[in-house]
Amino acid sequence: NAVVPNAAAVQITQNFPNTPLHSVGTTSPASNATLHIIFSTDCSAYQHWQSYLFFHQALKVQQPGYVTRIASGCNDNEMEKERQWHMDHIQNKMTDRF
């Protein structure tokens, strides 16, 4: 996880490493280019839900590479809540690849 210098933005980057359980890597199987999907949101409940669905779909289709969500317009409390929710529900519960 990385933080954008702007304190009002949250940047969450996920890596899909090669593991025996999940053979998805960070490069395209077709071109061997490193893949990085970036999407931006605000801190609304609607965008939070849409982000969850995006990460879930990346997991479902075994998307190789990195996925970064940039949430802007967040106050400090919202930023911390987004980070904690991401750790609790994406990284620690959905998959060890995030």
C-alpha cells in the first residue's frame, strides 16, 4: 500500500504474486509486459462498493499484474477507514494474492 502525497487521497496497490496456489503473475501471458490497472474513486459508499466489486472481479478472472485504487476527496478519518477495510476484507479475507 502506498499513500499519495495529498493527504486527501488514498492509494491502494495490489500485487498478484506467483505462488503455488495461484500461478497468476505480474506480466501479461501474451506479451510479458508488466500490467498495472489503475482506477480512481471518491470516498462515497457507492464508490466503495464498486471498488470491492472491481477487486472481486480481478480475483475471479485471475487478472495478472497490479491493481491500484486511488480514492480522492477523503478526510483523514475516511482515509484510515478505507485502508483498514481494505486490509480486513480484501487482503486478509478474499485472497492472499491481494
